[in-house]
Amino acid sequence: MTANRVLENWIYWIVVDAAAIFLYHSQGLALSALLYLVFALMAVYGLIQWTKQYRSQKQNQSQNLKSNT
């Protein structure tokens, strides 16, 4: 359950960064928009890595439960 909340946080960061990119770019602040683009890419990478790890742990737990019974 905690892992799901952490995964949701990555999605929130991606949305916030996307909004910041739009706002900074519309105000002509290209370097700030670029910085938030980097942040967004890092958040997407983090989401992918956390999702992979979560699925792997979940699969290992289900295999452990099957082997214990």
C-alpha cells in the first residue's frame, strides 16, 4: 500500500513539472522551462524504475507464498 502511494507521487511530480514547463515557456523563461523538462524526465525515469521494482517484489512475494504452501 505504501509503495502505491510512492508510485502516485511520481505521477504528481510529472504533472507538476509539465505545468511548470508550460508556464515558464509561456513567460519566455526558456532555461527554467528546460530545467523543469530535466526534472520531468527524471520523474518519468523514477516512475519506470519504481514500477519495475514494485512488480518484481510483488512477483517474488507471490512465488514465496506458493512455495510455502
